[in-house]
Amino acid sequence: MLEKYIRRVYKPFHNRYYTRKIATSRIISSYSKELELKYPDPRDQHDTIEDQIKAIGLRILEILSKLTDALDISFALAYGTMLGAVRHKGFIPWDDDIDIFMTRRDFNVLLKNCSDIPESLLLVPMDVGFFKVMDRSSIISKDQKRGVAVDVFIIEDHRNDQLSFYNVHTLRNLFFHRRDYTPLKSTPFEQLELKIPSNSDWILSELYGDYMKLPPKDQQVSHHSDFNKVQIANFGEYLVNKNNLGN
């Protein structure tokens, strides 16, 4: 598949470029310190690894919500997080992953202001149009490199009010009209009030088919974490090696 080949060839250049760009901008600002204090880490308030992972992820999401509001930009819940918001008003019960969409324009604003991201978090390029905002005091990926994170998927802007994002399920770009994305609409997600695309029904149907139907019991498991290998350290005890994050 040509599109997949181009992405694979371009990926190392993409990740090196953004790693350098983030590193040169990563001087912790006073606002980042304010966010760190305003949203204290909640991991010690939970007994199970599953609840700790969800709590850490929600903290990242809450910080991003506050930061993007301050920068006058926005994000929308994506993939299974959007599905969880619509179907469960929060996490899919057996999942702990958090995904969001950001337009390229809004992401560039966040990138320019990444010094406002608290020191306890990292902005990490993962693939073409795919970044993570990652907790530094945990390791949850099966390759033992990455911490709890909010996955950021970039929406590209095209002519004639067409938008697209790379559908990780089909490995093809999914194109749709701007009116299917904006204006974003509010929805509850756990204890937060967040945004989803205006035509979430169409996008979720494209991604999952009959998305309101629960999968069989044997498929109701997390596909992102190996709970036998998860490490949750004390807040501020950094486990993530910034030099070992490449895919």
C-alpha cells in the first residue's frame, strides 16, 4: 500500500524533526508550574493499577483542556475515547486509553507553547500525525518504554473544506467535510465536560460500524497495557527515558 509505505519512509524524519523542535522549546514556564499545582497528581488516591492509569490519564486530559482554553485552541475526543463518551459517558469499562483529535493549526499553536506543558509530562512524536502527551512517572507500554499518555491524532486541512486523519484501523486516510467536525459539541466524560466532533455518529460509524453494540465478552479487554508489566512510580520519580522513545 503506497500510503503506508510513504508514511513508514517519512516517519524517522518526522520524529527527528519534532523531537528537536520540542527540545529547543522545552523551557518550563511559570504557567506550566501553575498547572502542575492546580492539577495535583491523583495516583496515590487509587488502589488498583487500572484505576491509577485512568486517573493519571484524566489528569493529563484536564491539563490539556485548561491549556488549550488558555491558548484559544481546541481538541476533540477521538477513537475509543469518543466512543466511550457517547456510549458510556466516560471510559469504555475495559479500556484505559485516551485519544484526542487536534487540527494541524491548533497543534502547531500547542507546539509553539509546549513550554507551558508541566514538567511531569512529555510531548513526544510517535508517527506521522501522531503524538503523545505522556506521564513521566509510569511505564505501561508492552515494550516497556512509554508511560500513561493522551494520544494526539492530527487532523489535516485540505481544499474545499475537506479534512482528514489517518485511520489507524484501516491504515488509510479518512476524509470528511469540515461541518462533520465543527462546531465541536460538549459531552460528559467521567467527571469532565469535553468536546466531540459535530457529526460524531458518522465518524464513529466509519471507525466501528454499529458502535453502540457491545463486543463479545472475550473481546472486552484492554489492548494497550500488559498489567503484569505496568510500573507506576511515585509522582516526580521519572521512569520514562526520553532518549529511548523511538518506535
